[in-house]
Amino acid sequence: MALSHLPYTVLFWFYNLAFWNKEGLVLNPYVHLHAKYQRIRMFSFPLLSILIVWLIRPFSIGWASFLGGVLYAFYTPAIMVWVKFYKKVATLISKKKTFSSA
């Protein structure tokens, strides 16, 4: 039984709970943003890969496996784009916080 996905599943649910329980956990805007972006990053590619495999599998298990795996070649460039947007929004939050405290 392969449990290699278990840490990612636990982390996803951790960020998901943090995102939805913002008031109860008294999260500041930066931590809430971090939870939001981590949920997106951790869930998008695995879900898309599973969807591709699920759709193509009835026609060819080989192509389904190949295309589902090749999708992860785009994971690193997607992370780079994600980091760019994350830093941009985080900078806006920190500037807003600086101006509001002054």
C-alpha cells in the first residue's frame, strides 16, 4: 500500500482548514493569503493529472499514464508563476499594513 500521497493530503487539509477558519484562528491577512495560495498550488496539478488519466484511461491506459505524468513537467514553471503572483500580493498586503499602522 503506497502512502506517499499522505503528507500532501494532510498538508492540503491543514491549509484548507486554516483558510476556511480564518476568524476562529485569528489569522492575519498574510497568513490567510499563504493558506489560500498553498491550497491552490497543492491541489491543482494532482487534480488535473487525475482528471486527465480518468478521461483518457478508457481509450488507452498507456497514453493516460504518459500524459498524466508529463503534466508534472509543467509543475515547476507553474510554481514560478505562482511565486511571482504570491510575492506581488504579499507585497501589497505588507504595504497596506505599513500604511494602516502609520
